[in-house]
Amino acid sequence: MRNMAGVLFYMEVFMPTPENVKPFKTYDEQISLLKSRGLIISDDDKAREILKRMNYYRLSAYSLTLRKDDVFYPGVSIEDIVALYDFDAKLRSIIFEYSSKVETTLRAYIAYYHAQKYGPLGYLNNQNFDNELNHSKFLSELFNNIHRSSDVFVIHHRENKEAIYPIWVAIEETTFGALSKMYKNMLVEDRNAIAREYYGLSREYVENFTQCASVARNISAHGARLYNRVKMRPSVDLPKRLKSVIDNDKPAAYLYAIFALLPDSEKYPMLTQIARAFRKYPFAKPQYLGLPENWFSLFESIQ
């Protein structure tokens, strides 16, 4: 009853009145609207399939750089918008791939270092971490994940090892976000030790970059738009050489955070894949990610 009362209250107070809600439009009406705003559509059937696949609202978001006051710039076609959509999808796949490599590397560093210093079960002791409450939250999430897991190595320890999980087993069940928080909650000396694996990055950079890499991976996994994204949170703690050329809340900054955390063998391949995406979709411009024109050589120079 209480939930129903809450729903009714929401409907009475917050539900928009019909005159404030845009009316439903069929695909043909959406096509007519886009044409009336100057978008070139030469094949209505093709445009209809695009709208079915993309959703008008999503399509509209990718056209923001191609119009002003709802009027498209001369020569812009629906295929141009689709090219931006496809570029963004490719960029998300690159971010997902390389942020996953960052996650795997950090997981390996933490598991090895922590087991070596505190033993296989030292991660259970809150005295080995900076904040007891954050440690408790981490363990709660971790063991919920372990309880739900059907991974072979978890089942083996559940059935044959009295459900005792060494850190190198347990840590495989952490999300990237939880792993980032675990690192941030380790004792300062331990964070410093692991940061040294990143050749020149301080623990403050590693903390910030891993959090940002986790956010970027989540955005990519859920298919959210990165192209022309106005602002991202948290801000990236960029090195001095980048602060004057890249805004710390743009996708470009997040690309750098991932790049900086990668093993050296993965850095150039990541840059190459991004450059290849720009070549394949030349209608996409680096500036709408917050990247300067010389982004490739700039990133390379800060390795």
C-alpha cells in the first residue's frame, strides 16, 4: 500500500501534463520531420531501417554537431549521422578492449603483491587496509559475487576447499569498479609499491586513472555515447604536458588514463586502433572527443 501511495503521489505531482509531452511520431513522420529540417534522405526505406535500428532520439544525439537550432548544415545526410554512430560504436569497443587489459593487469598486480606480503587470506583482515568501513563494503560485494559465481575455480574451492578462497581466487570475482576501490583503500605503502609497476606513475595517478578507466569501460559496455560528450566524471588528473591541450572531463582524458595504465606492449596498438577508426570514419573529428589534431604523437611522447 505504501508503494502504491508513493506511485500515486508521483503521478499527481511529477507526471507531465499532455501538452508538455512530445507526441508519438511514426517512422514516416520522423523521416518527414528530418527532411523538413534540411537533412538529406535519398532513400526513405533505408532511412526507415536506420530509425528502427537506432531510435530517433539516439540518432538525434549524434547529429548535434551537424545542425544549429534544429536546422542541419547544407549537405548533411542521414548517412553522415550513421557514420558518427558507427565510429562511436567502434570507439566503445576499443575502450572496452583496452580497459579490460588494464583491469586484468591491476588484478594480477594486487593479487601477487598482497599474497606475498600478507598471505593468501590477508585480504580478509581490515588492518591491512586504510578504511575499515570501505573494507567491509568491499568484502560484502566480493562475497555476494562469489556466492553467485558459477566459475569452475570458484566451484572447486566451494566444494573441495571448505569455501576458503585465497586472494588470487577471490579477486577474480571483483568488478573493475570494486577492484579500483580496493586499490584505493590499500595502505599507502602498498599502493605506492603497486604504482611502481606502472613505471613513473605515482599512486595518485594510478588511483585516479583506474577509477576513470572503470567508468569509461562501464559507459562503453552499456552503449552510451562518447562522441561529442560534453562532460565526464570524475575528472582525470592529467600530467602537466596535457593540461593545456586536453580538458580533464572530456573523453580524450579518459582515453589517456587507459593508455597510461597499459603495459608498454599494448600502448601503441591502442593508439593505432583509434587512428584506424578515424581513417575508416573520416566524418568523425578528434575535436569532438576533446583530442587535439596531434593526439597520436602527443600520447606517444608521454609514454
